[in-house]
Amino acid sequence: MLENLASICRGEGLKTQVIYSDRTCIRARNPPQIKYPHKEYVKLTEVSSLASPFTLHIQSSPSPLISSNKYIFKLFSFTPEKLCSLKEKAIIKCSSFEAIVAHIWRARTKAVFNNPDEFSTVLFAVDIRNIISPPLPNGFAGNAVITAFATGKVSDLVEKPFSFCVEMVKEARNRVTDEYVRSVIDWLEVYRGIPATCNGNFYVSAWWKLPFCELDFGFGKAVHGGPVVSGNDEFVLLLSGGRGVNVWMALEQEKMKRFMVHVFEK
């Protein structure tokens, strides 16, 4: 949509694109076959008692977090050199995504949790287009993601080597197989749940491959693509930062101060 809008603004008109909108390939099975305990989601019937940012839009619109001075929104830039440094620190072979998610998870855990015996969870979106069988066709429109998660004891995440966090993120990604995806779809069909971002847990979504910075509305390519503010203080975005990655997030002021100390730790 945005690419076509930019094309119209440049006077070039609509671009012909093949759009595949048939959703039958990712519909729930009948009867549902839930084969995994999907702790990454919480049932909608239970959300009223949870302080989850994903429920704020249900309860209040717009979210009160947007205008609250309790929260600080910040953009953290990770250059290619910083990303390489993180991957070297991980020791085990990993992707840039796995390294940066593990790093943010660890730093945020140190900033948010006070009790070492509590559990901290990071949730993140996984593209299922090439995971399910058969793969989704080219031009499939809309979201095709499910939530993966890694959880660990606060003391382990803080005290153990960085490789421990990276390994847990890698395991979370590898858990998402075709059968797991089908189980998630069936679970969501039955329970209509949402990601379990409560009790200090948070959600990461990678937008860095979305071509926002390639858009040209007649004034040249964009300098930045992403939100200005958000109603979700526990929703972290990974945005394109040239050859690097920008991490966009919000936290309460005191927690953000602590996070800024830990996010730059070597």
C-alpha cells in the first residue's frame, strides 16, 4: 500500500502487484489438534486480570501510555561493528537477530526484575511463510507470523555467560516447526489468545527488512521508518539502521535509566 502511495505521489501511478489473499492454507484444523503447551499466549478470557500492553488497546483507545510522562521512548543504534561484537561474544554460531534479541533480553531483565528467583520471558515474532508445508505462495498478503518465546530464571540470565541467553533464543526459534505452527493456529482458534506480555515480559518484532527507508514520496528516500510513539511499553521494534539495526522501545523512566547502563555493557 505504501509503495503504491509513494508511486502515485511521484506521478508514476499504481504498480501492478500479484496479491494472494486466500487464507485457507493457514486455517485451523477440524477438529483442532493442540499438541504443545502454548505458554507464549494467554487466553482472552484471562486478560482482564493481567497488566498486558496488548490488552490496553482493547480496554482503552488511545492507550494512556502514549501521553504518560512515566515512560521514555528511545532508539538505540547498533552498528555493524556492534553486531559483530555481540556475535563474537556469543561464542556459539548465531544470527544477528538471535544475538541482539538475547542482548536486549538480558539487559532488560537486569533493568526490570529485582527478584533473582523470578522468571523473565522474551517473546518474538517468527515468519512462518517458509516454515509451514507447503510454503505460503509468493504475494501472500498480510501477517504470517506466530509468537516464539524463551524463558529463564532471572539469576541465570544475569549470572551465566551471554552464550546461555543466545542458546535459549536459538532454541526458541528452532522450536517453530510446521507441526508447532499448526498447533498454534488450532490453539488460537479455540482460545482466541494474545501474546503473554505480562509480569515484566516483552515482545520483539523485527521490521528491519521492511523497505520503509526505500519509500520515495517525491522528496527522496526516507531517513527513518518506524513509529514515533506507541501504546505498548513492552513492545520492542528492530528497525533498519542503514547497515546496522535500530532498537526502538519504551520503559518507565527509572527502568530506562537502568537499561541504558546495561545495554552498553561489553
